[in-house]
Amino acid sequence: KSVFHLNGPCIWRAKLKRQNNVKDSTIARGVKLMQHGSETMFIEGEWAGTILAPNADLVLGQSNKILYGRFAGKNVTVHQYATVKIVPFNPTALYEVVFLGGAR
């Protein structure tokens, strides 16, 4: 589970680093970005996750044409030929780490 909080401009141009052939839809279930500002957000790179931006405009799919997740904004623009695959935010633990023993 990863939740990012922003309060300012954002242009996302990143690529996803996939390990062990994890699907984009699986990644999208555990990532959320909360935009608290009102600046327009441009999602130009690969994206998998939920974006909540109630006061900001979202522009999706300018370069990368497939986005996974859920998107809510003041206004949402999906570029021509882009595809949004709806994946709800529902994080699950893939690994559990347990520490046994006392403090020293």
C-alpha cells in the first residue's frame, strides 16, 4: 500500500518497474495519489493507481495510452486513443514480515 500526498503541480512521466511479472492491475490496487492543490495534473507516463484530485484538473493519456486505476478530479480529460482500465483501490499484502524476539 502506497499513498502519496501532493499539494502543487505534477507532471507524471515515470515508467513502472515491474518485478516478478506483476500485472499493472495488481499494482493499481495498492497505489493512491491525493492531490490537495488546485494545479492541473498531467499523467503522461505509465500509471497504475487511484488519483483523487477534487480541486484539480486531470489530463490523462497524452503519451502512454493505457492507464489502470480510478480517477476523480475537478475535470478529467482522457486523450484520444487512450484507454482507462478501472481498478479499485483495494490494497492487499503480498508479503508479511514478522519479527520475533525482544529489544536488546
